[in-house]
Amino acid sequence: MEWSEYLTKRIKHVESLGVKVLLSPVEYKTIEGNFPCRGYFCSETKELFVAGLAEGWKEVFIHETCHVDQWAEGDWLWDAASGDLAIAFDKYLEGEIDMSPDDLDLAAKICGALELDCDSRAVQEMENNDLPFDISEYIQKSNAYYLQYPLMAALGKAHKPGKAPSQVKEVYSCLPKTFIVEQDIPAEFLIKALRCCY
């Protein structure tokens, strides 16, 4: 399927769920904590934002629309990752509160599982619609995104702005081209992520 046809189809789908789609001609939007963001879906405001000039914006669009699907289906992961524990995790990363090791571990697992499920859906979208993306590389980036949660929990901070492990090829390229399901951090990824991203 041509990208423009797919984009139109997905926008109509998302809007049919009562969600406003904002494709903005910017590289990022600054969100809470002065953090540059390439895309997000907020179920409270029913708004999906994608920075249309960001590198990889098409993949970000697919990813965020898959979050809309999680929300619309009432997926328990969406509810759990939007709950008090996830909010506390964000506050912990901003240095506002402390969290117990058990709560940190649980928050990292829930947030990571939400993103893993979302990216699995995104790959299905790419494959089912015959979209021209490098799916193996997308999965490597997804694995880096997934693994950043236990890493952030351990470090007590988010990555540097614009330096997410999933955005730094030197970091994500050392990961498998199939989805990983355990949050055991490979040593090579850890070393590269610490050097390049935090």
C-alpha cells in the first residue's frame, strides 16, 4: 500500500474513535520535564501528536496509532501504564519522588510490556499493509526502547534529550532483529547506552 493511502486510512480510523490527530510540521514538541518528544497519544485529552519533521516520523505515527488501538480495546496494559504507578515512575525520573525497588521494577516491567505490545502491533500494521519499512531495524529500535525502562529505573533518570537508545544506531544495532521479551540488559547494549545516551 502507498504511504499516503495508509496514512489517510489510519487517520480516519483514529478519528472514528474520537481522537484528534495532530501531524505538526516540527521536529519535536517539548513536553513535561522540558523533554523533546516526537510523538504521543494522550487518552485524557484524546489527542495523538506526531512531529512530522522528525526523523522516522512515519514509524512514530504507526506506533502512536497502535497506542490508540490499545486504549480503544481496553487493553489492561494501557490502563496499567496510565495508572498511578506509571505516573510515579515519571516523577521518580524527574527527581520529584523516591520509589521502592519493587515498585520501580514493576513500573519498568509494565511500561516496557506496553511498548513491546505496541511495537508488535506496529510490525503487524507494516506487514499487513505491505508498507516499505525495514522491519528488522524497527524491531532492534523497539528492543532498545523496551530495555530503556529497566535502565532508567536503575539510573534514576531518563536519557539525554534526543538520545533515546532507540534513536542511536550505535546503541540499537547491537540488539536482536527479533523481539526480546525479557528485560535482561545485554552487556554490549548497556555499555553503549551508558556512553551515548545517559
